[in-house]
Amino acid sequence: MKTAAVILNYNDPEATKGAVERLRHFRAIDDVIVVDNASTDDSARKLGSYLKRINAEDADGGPDRYTLVLSDRNGGYGYGNNIGLRYACEITGTALCLI
């Protein structure tokens, strides 16, 4: 069974990177999905570069483990998390998703 973690970011890429770093050692988590909730700073650029780098570092020949999903608007905490959960269910094939 595949598992995914969703991390929501809004204008705080450094804290988000810290959360991703803590999850890098959890092999029970197959996918880490970072949702940028329409940040007004350069979070999306910073996180995109960071996730690209760690995908290359952690490459095992399979699909990328870390993904950045951009929200079209900041609809709040629940809205952003639902974007990540939908991505996990529909794109990564995570077995159990509660939305």
C-alpha cells in the first residue's frame, strides 16, 4: 500500500523545507507532496528548486518522491490540503485517501 504526506506552504519555504527534511528518513512514506497555497513571495521557485535537488539526491530509478503542486488560489488550510490529497489519490495512486 502506498502512503503519502502532504505539506502545505504559504510564504514560508524555509519551514516547509524543514518539514520535508524530517520526512526524508521515513521510508514508510512513498510520496511527499508540497502544496504551495498561492504564496505571494518566491516560495514556489525556492521549493521547486529544492525539491528538484533532493529528488536527484534520493533517486533510486523510480518516479520522483517529492512533488510541488501549485494552488490556483489561497482558499485556506483545508483547501490547500484537499489539493494535496486529491493529487495523492489521483496521480500517485495512494491506496487510502480521506478527503
